[in-house]
Amino acid sequence: MSSSGGSKPSPKAAPAKSDAPPAPNGAEAASNETSQTAATIRVILADTQAIYRVGTKKIFALEDDIRVVAQAENLGQVLAAAAKFPADVLLFEAAISPNAPEAVSEVLKRAANLRVIVLSPETDEETTVEFFRRGVRGILPRSVAPEMLVKCVRKVAVGETWIDNQSVNWVIEAYRSQAAQLTSPRPKTKLSDKELLIISCVTQGMRNKEIANEIGTTEQVVKNYLRKVYDKLGVSDRLELALYCIHHRLLQGSGKGQIPEEVAVSAANVPALTE
């Protein structure tokens, strides 16, 4: 028999506690995922042909820093993807829309920080310049080599512009031509007496309703005339119209009155088109 007076077993020592609080479950994995995501270039593929989308996605799958987050085969899907999926670069086939530059503008309205690279079989001077005016960051031929495509995406993703020597010359020439038009002594555009009268009223700070009362017509007719004038002179709003008049002395000798410079350059004195 065992003796009842035997020694009691000693209690087990409690494990030592760390002074630092334990990390929440998954914190380390989340941290790694965040750092990996931060270095990843997120791409939206927009192409009318599935074979190009599949091939391009396979090219990017070989790169650790590029990930395709969405694909689109028509403009509606492109606009939806741009609004729904956070992305860094959009590879946009020009043929996806009959008016590709306008389509680019629509995309950037929904995702202003998205950098657009246009893929096109060929581009001319006018289209190239218009693409860059609309915010495109790069233009590539559809026959581009895979390594060149990857290089372009990386360059554009960090804020650079991908443009070849020919396109550089086209863009520079376009801006030179625009500057020459702004500084030429007189415009070549023929304006009617009523258009000149409306321009004179605009530069005097009159609103559409006041102009309509002045010339005996409706506000809608005034708006229609202004849009025609904007198209003829290549301006986009009343302030640009007033500045154009200053540069070209548009109303001098027309019998419609002169434009004081302090009136023309004051944005507060030039109401918006909708007013």
C-alpha cells in the first residue's frame, strides 16, 4: 500500500507570456498580400477578338508584376469594367469603337486615373494627335512583340508616355499649328452679321436670355448660333470666344462694337452657355 503521507505532485509551470500582444489571425498574410498588390500592375484588356485577349493574357501571366483584372469585347463592357474594377492600365483596341478618341474620353470620365494604351493596326497624323489630346498614354501596333508590349505597359503604369519619333513630330507640329492660328492677325472664317451681333453681346457680358431679347429671338436659337460660332472658330466656351476676339480683333470694323480687354479676359463677366 502506498503511504497517504506521500508528497503531492508539483504543479506544472505555466508557459511564459510574451510582452507583445499576439498578431490577429491572417495579419501576416494580409501584409504580404498588400505589399504584393502594391507592386502589381492591374490591366484591363479590351479587344474585339477573343484570340487576342487570350494571347495577351498568357503573355502577362508570365510576368510577376502584371495581372489582368478584367476583359471586354465591346465599348459597353469597357465602360463598365473601367467603372467597376480598379486598374492601372487599359489596353484598348481602336476598332472597338467607330470613334475611338471619343471612346477614350468616355472611359476617362469614369476612371480618370486609368492610363490608356491604344492598339491599332495603323494610325495617321490626325488620329494620333487626337488620341494624345484625349489623354492616351501610348499607341502600339497590334503586331507588337510580346516583350515590347510588356515594356510599354510597365512604362505607362509609372506615368511615362509611350510615343515613337514619328508621333512626336506629329504632336509638335499640331501644337505649332494651333499656336500659329491663335496669333494670326485675322481669322479666315466667315461669320454672318447675326453671328457677329451675338458675339458682340457675349463679350459685353449678356446672358442668353438678354441676347434673345436684344435681337428678337429665343434662347434656344441663341444657343444654336453660339454652337455654330464655337465650331467655326475652334473655341469651346464664352471665355475662349472673348479671348479669340481679342487676339484676332474680330469685331473691329464690323460695326458691332469693340471689346474692352478687361471685359474679354474676365471670366466672371462671361456667363456660361447654359445661362
